[in-house]
Amino acid sequence: MTNENVEIKPETRNHKGFFIQEAAYKLMGIDDSGWALICIDDAVCHYVDPDNLQAPNETGGSFE
């Protein structure tokens, strides 16, 4: 697991299609099906498309 700090692009949706809160997240890892697991804390986590991640304080571009 990586535990790197990431932010999400505006209007990012989780794997269920719901919009998620724009905030600072920790990237926990990317699973075999291609979804990135990001968490705010131990209780709030989301699976998102890795293309919707970006490094903190970065404008545009994706997290790689």
C-alpha cells in the first residue's frame, strides 16, 4: 500500500456513480480491477478511477 496524499478532480464519482467530497485523501492502493482506493480516515474510503486523482496543489493532470 502506498499511503500517498492525493486530491481528486472536481465532480469525481466513486465506483457506484456517486459524487464524492473534494478533500485531501490518502491513496491506499489500486486493486486488480483498476479502481484506486482512497481514504479520508479509517471510516471514509472510496473506490475511484485513478485518472481522477491528482497530486496535492496540482492544477490539472492525473496522478501517476
